[in-house]
Amino acid sequence: MKNIIQKALFHTALTAGAMACCAQASALDYQGYFRALAGSNSSHGGASCFQLAGALAKYRLGNECEVYGEFWLGQEVAKADDGAVFNANIMLSYYSANASSKSEADLPQIYVQGDKIPELNNGSVWLGRKYYKREGLGANDFIYWSGRGFGGGIQDVMVGDNLKFSYALLRKDNLVATTSGLLPATGALADNGSNSATRHDFQLRGIPTNPGGSLELGLSFIVKDAKGNDKQSADTLHSGYGATIQHRQTGINGDGENKFALQYGTGPGTGGADQAIGAIGNLSDDKNISRLRVVEGLYTQFTPRLGAELVAIYQKDKGFTPEHTVLGVAENKVWTSLGGHLVYGISRRFKIGMDLGVDAIRPDEGPTRRMTKFTIAPTISSGMGLNARPDLRLFYTYAKWNDAARHAADSAAPGSALSSTGAFGAAKSGSMIGVQADVCF
């Protein structure tokens, strides 16, 4: 990974002379985010975080053991007299499972974008690798609708007075052998043996429904590799699709909003190990494999002192045959999740964060596995609001799970907090106390 980044930066330096014509560009823009946690668990070990096997997300507060950062740089490289603006963008990311473990760096975004293009009715055009139209839930960092990969497209092209149309062509192949952005390959593309695939993503947003409310529609077609590779022949690979209908309500107590989404995908359009339906999942999944999901997410600052994020998820996966079943990853099951994150400001610089989440996995065969996680976090912050940053937290996290959750973790995630080979052994509960920094800039 280090060599990849060095080569990318070296190539950028080589082409600097070719950009001399952009001397009129504005100053460099930048944004950043990072978090870092240190803690000790109730078994006198290091930080141990809690996630139920089969759940695609976990509740975040006091439950993110890794050190992670993203640093984005953007440069306006050209501005035309008709209003069109062109920007070059790059994001560097850093990940370490804990403060003392090996770290990984990456370029999750590197793209060029043109905005306010008259020929696109003031829409945008882009090429490269970017976070494309991501929708997520903050309390558990669940990115349920997303497009990412190498590709390009047109974005937010006005249709009439309210509607915005976007189209993206995204590639996942052995040059980009991962859904997550990390190397070696992880997630769906690791399962695919780096077989290539093409995603055609269509979105229409801004359909008015009620004051402050609108519908957003998405349809993603996954087209399989026609040739396959030396590990999988073409006749074992499949195409698929994913569809999303979302209602967005804005202006709740000011900047608050509510999102309600209904999603359905088949074959690789389920997303597989990826959170997002419509992302490229496992190409060996056929049309009988499906994923149905309902998502509800509310964010609001009720008062200057009290803010909240509320989450509800229902997901049903079905169609897996025994040879395709992988416990915790690909199995016929129903996942339900209900939780919330509350922040109450005691004073201008001191607030209390609280987090409660309940996850359950009900497989077609076998007992239901459950986990409940609770965190309380006294915090020194720049403000009382839920999204005020930076946050300097002292936290206590407690989790409780059942026998079925422990047995599943033994198979799906040995050594994890819930497994009998993890920090808490045969116990069905555990806790952690620690500190965490969380900052955006």
C-alpha cells in the first residue's frame, strides 16, 4: 500500500509542469477527521469492542477500538467565464486496529470534478475514485446506500424545477480488488477472487412530497465479468441489481432530518459483505439470493442542550444454499437493530453522551443471537450540540449477549470480544473503560 501511495504522489509531481496553466487557481482547501481510542476491559486486558456476528454495524460511542483518520485536499484548477469550475480532489486515509498495531494507508478518493456545467444544466461531471452519494446512519456508522469504485458520471443534473438526475458507471476489478478501499482485498471483491464487474447506477432525487419532504430513487445494475478468471469460470458468475426508495424530511427543529428507506437487491446487487445494497456483492450469488431492508434514521437537536440520533433497521437475507452459507456473512437470517445516541449539554464546554443499541440475528436454523450495548461518556467539547467537535471523552461501555451470540462468534470471529476465545472467555457480558478523541476540521 505504501508503494502505491508513493507512486501516486510521484506521478502527481511529474505532472506538475503540465498544470502550469492553472496558476490562477484558488488556495488549497482541506478537511479532516480522525478518532483515536485507548481503553482497558473488565478482564484486565486492552480495549475490546463489541459487535454481534451477522450484524453489519455496531453502535459507535465508546466502541471503536481503532485509530482512524481521513484527510481531504481539494484544489480549484480552472474556472471558466461561463461559471464552470473544475477541481482536483484527493483523500488520504489512515487505519490501525489499535494504537500499537500495524497501520494501513490508502487513497479512498482521488478524482477530478467539474461543477456548474452549462451543458448539464448546471450539473456536475466527475472521473476517478470517490465517495459517491453516500447515505448512512451516524449512531452506528451504517452506510446503507453508497457508490464507490473507479469510474465516472454526471451528477445532480436539473430536470425541471426540483428533480436532480445522476448516473455513474463504476468498475470493480483486479486493479481495485476491494470494496473497502484497503489492500489486500477485503469484503465482496475478496470473495469474488478479484473478478471484474461493472455497476450502472441511476438516481433521481428531489421528488416533492410534502413541505420539507422529498423522495429519492436509486437503481443499480451489476453486470458480471463475461470471461471469469482462472479460479471461477464465467458460468459460475451472475449479474444482479439493487433498488432504493428513500423519503427525506428536512427542517426538523432547524437542521434536523429524518430518512426512511426501503431497499431490495438480488444476486451481487445485495452488496454481500458490503453494507450498501446496490454495491457490487459476491458475483457467485445468483438471482435466488436476495436482501430486503427497511431503514429509519432520525437526527435532531431538540434544544440547544439536547440532541439525538435514533436508528431502526430490519434486514432479511434469503436464498442461500448450504454451500453458499457462511455464518455471520452469508446466511438466511433476519437482522434487527434498534438504538439511539443522546447528548445533553451540562455547560458550554461539558456534555454527557449516552448510547444504547440492541441487535438481534434470527437465522432460519438455530437459536436467535442477541446483544445489548450501553455507553455513557462525559465529554469536554467545543460546544453542547450533538455534532459539536472536537470531543474529548471519558467513557464506560457495557455489553451483554446470549449463548447463541457466543457460539456464533466462536465460528465467525474467533478471538473477538463475544467469542469464548476472546477477552471475556465464557462470560456473556463485559465492559470497557477508556478515553477517546473525535475531531473534524
